[in-house]
Amino acid sequence: PVFLSQRAKAQDSAAKADVSTIGKEVATYWVDGTTVPVVTLNAAGRYQLDAVAGGGNAAIVAQDLGKASTSVVLGATFIATDIAWCVTVNNPKGDKKLYKYSAAGGLAQGACVSAAG
């Protein structure tokens, strides 16, 4: 039982690392970006960011954000503006399972329900 608990905690750590990476990349995008980006998990198991051209910025096509950890999947994603966005990941093998990263609150347990978190 102790070993299984440690394994679940490791899965939670993987989910937290993934959502933190995605969240920080979205925040970095908004430093210069002007159009609403889209974050997806592609067929190769990598997170990517796409954004259409606008406001003098070129389009971003399939910007690699990193490989998804084993068992971690992208969940609800709401991106509205530079101060209103939230990204969720889910790891069904973890103890807590759901983690979110938002402009309003940073890293937290749970799932996004809107761009406000």
C-alpha cells in the first residue's frame, strides 16, 4: 500500500509538471502575442500551441511545448485574453488526478471551469 501511494504521488507530480509547463508557455505567449492561442495534445503525444496572425505578429503553427508525461492528458482549456485563461490536465493514475494552471491563480488542484479558473 505504501508503494502504491508513492506511485500515485509520482503520477500527480508528472501532471503538475506538465500543466506548469503549458501554463508558463501560455503566459510567455501573451508577452507579445495578440490573438487567442490554442493548446492541443498532438498525435505524437506532444503539447503544442497554435495562434493565427494578428496585431503585427506572425502566425504560430505547432509550437512544441514538450512531451506529455505518461498517462497525462490535456483536459479543459479556456483561453480568452492575456489575463483570463486556464488549462487543465488529468492523470487518472494519480491520487489527486486533476490539476489546473491559470492566469488568475497559477498552479492549483482541480479542473478549469472557465477562463477565470
